[in-house]
Amino acid sequence: MNDLDRVIHEPARLTIVALLAGVKEADFLWLMRESELTKGNLSSHVAKLEEAGYVEVEKTFRGKIPLTVLRLTQAGAAAFAAYKRQMSGLLGKSGGA
């Protein structure tokens, strides 16, 4: 358990990374709706993921409307894959309920 990536292990960030792992890119509003996080909560977790180099954030405009697009980086995809392997190993060792 001590080797788990604490950036990804936090439930809200795990949800964000898992959602981004399934798509090429996602806009902020879609991610907010799918994760069921508030705007401020999502923003703070995305900032932590961006700081870790796991998520890339691109701020643009669609016409005059601001658009924030997020993508999982290669480092983020690798960290998520490693996290899933670690969790599978831990859960596999539990021997069932």
C-alpha cells in the first residue's frame, strides 16, 4: 500500500484520471458532469494532476465562449496503468471476502 501513487489514489483524482483514460480529450463541463464534482473541486484536483504532469490543460475559446480541454499525458497514462497493476496485485493478495 505504501507504494501507491497518492496523487492518483485520492478518489476524486482517480475518477478524473479514469474518465480521461477512456477518451482522447474532454472538456471541463463534460468532466464535471461525469465526475459529479463541483466546479471548484474539479478545478483544484485538475491542478494537482497538472502539477504532477498527469494531465494537460488547454484553455481556448469556442467563438466567444471559454473552453477548457483536458488530456491525460503519457506520464498520466503510465501512472494510471501502474496504479491499476498495483491495485490488482493488492486485491489479488486479499484472498477474497
